[in-house]
Amino acid sequence: MQHFTYYPKGVCSRQIDFDLDEEGKIHDLKFVGGCDGNLKAIGILLEGTDAREAAERLRGNDCRGRGTSCADQLSKAIDGMALS
């Protein structure tokens, strides 16, 4: 299992932590800051899912016209750190 920490930009959450197993599946996803209930739900929904598939689904999600969202920032974390 490999642990990743990402510091999102342009959103309310300040930090995203997650683990990837050897098969590329997401575990223990946690957001620091942001919309607590919604971000906890994302962590529950993505537990054990394929990281590439999750990033594809979340990429481009917008929050209040910011051009990004916490979910979009997670896709950037997965793309840039976990699967490079």
C-alpha cells in the first residue's frame, strides 16, 4: 500500500490523503476541510474502486464556477501523483 498526500488549489479543502494498493485501488480517502459530509461520502463511495476510473469520473467537476472542485482536485491528485 502506498500513501499519497495532495494539497488542492482553488477549493475549500486543504489536503487530500489516500492510499493505493498494488492493484491501483483507492483506500482510506480523507479530505481535510471543505464540505465535510459530502467529502466523507466521496471517500465511502470510492473505497476499493479503481483509481483511474475514479479520476475519469471526477475530472472536470466544477464547484460554484471555480473551474474545479474537491472531486476534480482528487482526479488531479490521482493523475499527477499516484499514476505517474
